[in-house]
Amino acid sequence: MADLTTRLGTLTLPNPVMTASGCAANGRELHRFFDVSELGAFVTKTVMADPRSGRPTPRMAETPSGMLNSIGLQGPGIGAFLDKDLTWLKSVGARVLVSIAGNTAVEFAQVARDLVAHPAFDAVVGVEVNISCPNVANRGLVFACDPMSSAKVVSLVREELPRDFPMFAKLTPDVTDIVAIADAAVRAGAGGLTMINTLLGIAIDTDRMRPQLAAVTGGLSGPAVRPVAVRAIWQCTAAMRENRIDAVPIIGVGGVRSGLDALELLAAGASAVQVGTATFNDPSAPRRVLTELESALDERGFASLTDVVGLAHDRKVTL
């Protein structure tokens, strides 16, 4: 049996599989299908300072090998999240990676400040700074499209967190050079990266001759985006190796449906993976992917998960 322990900078987890933000609410629904504490970490739905009703319906549209969503970061706000959702996740023993966002860089910091001050913060193993959500009403909110904007958010959030507390910047693939954005986030204080968020897309109803989503654009997720996620992880991992800098841990996300999908992201350079869209038709998907990944490692003779992280970059390896 392969050792599934993974290390993400200062954070050590018993296994590398997480939920993806926004695809499993805040845990209660998924907990009916399996114990969420069995995952390496549970990633919450992105939380903001104030309650949000989200975008108008219809909000979702099926696409070949994926789906478009335009939820608009609907949520109860940080106060209700802390008292209700985080407290519940702590009660079931989950390791919680809290996804946060804000309308401004200062709001990101305020959300982080409120999180740290709450009694249930001891259940939080890290913060995922969602600087990349592409389906909010104002495209200008996509901080991750600009290195300076990314760095400002990350630096302000870092100031609110305990020293060396795990913080991951979630990046968008909708940029010309994702390596430049990643570098700016890391230099500003991110201890790791989550990549990728959804890709911006549009689907048109050819009967009505109108966009299928009320907000027109939405975020594309599912198996169709996995090669993009692999590319982004590969590029950032390769850049770190070429520059001979200490590897920054990467959490891979995008189209993971099976253990082999997860293995692909790990081989590209990720140290952990998130399962998102697959849970919509298979709520047990995160737990199943974990079991399948363990089997895939055993079948290939790997003694530990760390043996495969970034292995595809080593051209001397043969199995």
C-alpha cells in the first residue's frame, strides 16, 4: 500500500484528495454519502464578507464533456459561514481549506481577519485565495488576470494570517502567461498555488437563438478542461525547475473524474488534487478517486505519493 501522505509547504495531509470549491457546498450534503474527514481536506465554497444572492437563473448549462456555471459566488457571508458551516465542519473532524474572495483587495483581507478571529479557526488547515473566479458580474474582479492586482490581494491576506500559515492563490487559465501571475502571487506571500479555475465560456441555445445562461458568460469545468489544467501545472513546475528555486506546492484541479486523472495532474507537478464537477453526477467521486489513486500507485509499484509528483518532467524515467 503506497503512502498517500502529501506535503504542501508547511501543511502535511494524510492524502492528496480534496473537494473543489463551489462543487460540494460546505460539506453537509456530501457527508451523507461519505465521511468528509476521510479526505485530505475539504475545500469550502468561496465565502465573501457579505451575503450574496448570486446571478440570475438559468445558471448552469451542460456542454460536451463539461458544464458552464454562472452562480456568481452566492453565499451567506463570512459571519454566517463561520458560525454555521465552519463550526459544523470542525464538529465532524474535517480538515478545512477555506476559499475566500472579495470585491476589493481590502475586502479579501477583512474576510481573512474574521476567519482567524473565530473559535473554529483551529479546524482550518489553510486558506485558498480565490483571485480568479471568472463568473462574477464585473469582469474587473478577476484579480488574477494582472500580476500587480494578484500580488496586492495576496500580500494583504498574508498580513492577516498567522506566520507561515498555508495560503494558496487560485489562478485562472484565462491569461497569456500564467507563470508570470504565479510568480507574482508567490513573491507576494502565497505559500502555494491552486490551478486552475474554470475557463470563461458561452453556450447558445440554437432554438431560442439566445445565450443559455442568463448572465451570458459562465465558467467551463469538467473533463474538457483537464488538459488545460495539466498544461498550467506543467508550465509552472517547469519554470520553477528551470530557475532552480524551491518548489512551490501546487494543488491541481480541473476535470478530475478518476484516480488516473488525478495521477496525471500529480505527474505534471501537483502535490494534491481537487475533485469538483464530477460530484454533480457522483457525490461519492472524491472518495472514489482517492481509492482509485491508491490502486493506481500500487499497480505501478510506487511506495509513496511523493514519488510521482512532477515525475513526468524526468525524461530518464521508464516504468
